[in-house]
Amino acid sequence: MNAEAPRTRVMVVPDSKPGLPPHIKLRHDAGRGRWHVLAPERVFEPDPIAIEILKRCDGATTVQEIAIELAKDYNAPLQEILADTISMLQELSDKGVVKA
């Protein structure tokens, strides 16, 4: 009987440097004008804000830096943007779509 060790949840924090694992791709379908996240046997169609966050997930930029850029781009409160960014990235990390 093989018992797998329980998977440890990686917590996304402001200092996390999120990136897409090699098997996950962010692709733009120019013909349809839509972005897709392609994963093995799954396809996600992120909303426009999620796309802006995912485009910045390069494995080198921190969540804090991403939030600062978005707050400037959208003239929005940094703490609100940071909280929303962490929440979204945590959900995607839990699904294995983002490495934090």
C-alpha cells in the first residue's frame, strides 16, 4: 500500500515570486481576441485583470512589485490591489497553475 504524503500548501505572500510551471502556458488567440491558460487536459479563460497579473508572473517579480505596477496602471489603492492579487494567485497556486 503506497501512502502519498499530504501535499503542503504553498502560501502566496507579498515577497513570493510567482511564475508559470513549464507545463502551463499563457497564450493569446489573436483570431478570437482572447487569452487562455493552457494546462494538461484543462483550459482556463482568465478575465482581463487576471491576464494582466499572469503576464507579470515571470518567477522574478514579487507579488508586491506586481501589485505596485497594477496600482499605478489602474490608479487604484495599493493595499486593495495587493489583497486581490494575493487572493487570485493563491487560488491558482492551489490548482497548480502558478508556482509561488
